[in-house]
Amino acid sequence: MRISVVTKTFIIKTLGCKVNQYESEAIANGLQQYGFEWQNINASFAIINTCTVTQKAGMQSRQLVRQAIRKHPDALIIVTGCHAQISPDDIQAIDGVHWIIGHAYKHELPFRINQYLTNKQKPDHPQQFISNILAHRSYNHMPLTHLQKRSRPAIKIQDGCNAFCSYCIVPYARGPARSLPLPDVVNMVVALKNNGYQEIILSGIHLGLYGHDFTPPIHLSHLLKRLIDIPECPRIRLSSIEPLEITEELIEILQQNKHMCHHLHIPLQSGDNTLLKQMNRHYTRNFFQEMVCQIYEQIPDVAIGIDVLVGFPTESDPAFENTLSLLKSLPAAYFHVFPFSMRAGTRIASQASPIDSKTIQARAKAVRELGIQKKSVYAVLYGAKAMGFN
């Protein structure tokens, strides 16, 4: 009979966005405060932090769970993240899973794991800790003071999304927009600065809504002005921010302060006005073009990255050409291209049939090739150093 010894060892595997990466780092920080150690082989606790933004991400999440079960046969297998929140029954169907933890309880994982050591009894069947995230209004802070490997921390200061774009599953996985209190953000930045980190990325599910849930509400710019007043403030970089949330004040802060990186990542998704309406995106191609050109005029060396979604179910050839022509006109440094993935539960899933995969692949290839050209032009204009997106 095989007898397993439970030790204070863990491993975390992560898929998905900067917010997911941050939360995994914070869980690791919390466990280490309880005296746990990271162990790559035969850890006693294996945590899989999943993603569900596309069908492929969901499939990869389940594959990662199965790999963890094989590599850590004696471990308590814990699955969390967006795929666990949206599809817990799919996770429960995998033999060998013990806990399925939704977002409302993710911050409790270090405490729950440490408490487990008092009885060390694995459940006979997977236990689900899932709540209705759409009713969640509080921000569950997961502090971070150091990283396991990365040299540039992306700290989560905002969670949730109120946009409900017609193709996107994220609001259903993450719940409504809510923000980390400003003093907690400042304290975390100071702690990371004191630990030697020279650049920090501010990240969130819908970063531009930071502070909108406060009483009274504040804008992200208010936080930035507070952060750059920190003595010896590290460089501050923004992760993705929606076009309607880039204000003149925000542009001026980026332009005028040496602590702000000249880098913006802005989701476009489509350059066709009809598609933008169908996607529930509340701007036009002309608005986007004028905004990007204004930013470039005020900050000539700014590195602007753009998200593009190709293959939306109602994207005709002329609609795609509208997107391509807009992208050609923009002074962008790079593109992130996302082939459309139908997600059950989103509005578009009940309204339209998908475009064939060959068409989607061809459109994605065209945008990626244009992106390579844009990146080369930016490198010529501003040099190799600028490709680090100063």
C-alpha cells in the first residue's frame, strides 16, 4: 500500500491574462508566509489557475489539470480561475480533482490549504466552492510583495467588467467592476519598490474603470498622480485600457512625467462601425483613429499596441477590409490578433453562426503580417531600446 506524506510544498500552474498571473503570484506569496515552499516535482498541493476566454483556453485548462494529476499523483489537486468559475462541472468530471474554487474564494486559498494540514483528509469527490460572481460587489485583496521568477510585476488593482461585449465571456467569469482601495495600491507599490523592483505594471480586467465604484468616484488618473508622488517611484506602465477611458488628463500624465512608460495597449477589435455596434463597443472607427493620432502627436515615441478581433460571426469581407484599412492608417507599434471563439452564454452565441475557420485564419494572418510591418517601422524610428516600450 502506497503511503503519501503531506508536506508544506506546492506548485502553481497558470493560464491566461496578467490578472491571473498576479493572483497566482499572490497565492504563492500567501503560502510562503505560512511556511510553504515551491516544489516542481511531487508537490503536496497542486494549484491550477485556469482561463476561459476562448474555447482553446478552456481545453488547455483541462489539459493542464490532467498533467498536474499525472505529475503530482499524491497532491491535493486544486482548480481555480475563470474556467473553474464558468464550467465547474467540466472540471468535476476529471478524475483526481479535489477542490474547485471560484473567484469569490480564491483569495482564501493559502488559509484553506494551511488549514487542510490539520486533518489531511482528501475528499472522496470534488468539492465545489463556487458562488454567483455577478452578485459580488467587494474587492478581495491578494497582497503581493515579491515574485517567484518575473522581474517586472503586474499588480492587480481592479477586477470585473461592466461592458458585456457581445462576444465576451469575461464579465460572467469575473463579475462586476470593483477596485482596490487607493491606499492599498500605494502600499503595494511601495513594498515592491522597497524589494528592488524598478518597474510595475498596473493591471485589471477593465483597468480604465478603476475607482468608478468608489464614493465619490475617481478616475485612474487620480491614482497615477498619487503613485508618481512616491519618493523614488518605480516606472509605471499601464496594461490594456479601453479607448473611451483615455482622457486628456491621462495623456498629459504619460507625456509629462518621467516615471510613466510611453506605452498604451488599446483594444480596437474592429474598424467597421456596424460590427462595433454589434459587438456592443461604444465608439466609431473615426473616434478611434482621431484618439490614436492625438496621442501620437502629443507623445511621438509612444508605443501603441492594438487588440484586433477577426472572424466575428457577422464580419463580411468589406467589414474586414474596413478594419484592415484603419489599421494601416494608424501609427501603431504592434497588434495583438485574436481569432473569434464562440463562447456559450454570450449574446452573439445565440444570434449568429460562426465564420469558417479558413477565412478566420486568413484574416488573422493578414493582420499579423501588417503588425510585423508596423513593429519594424517603430523599431527603425525609435531604436531597439524603444521596443521594450519605454
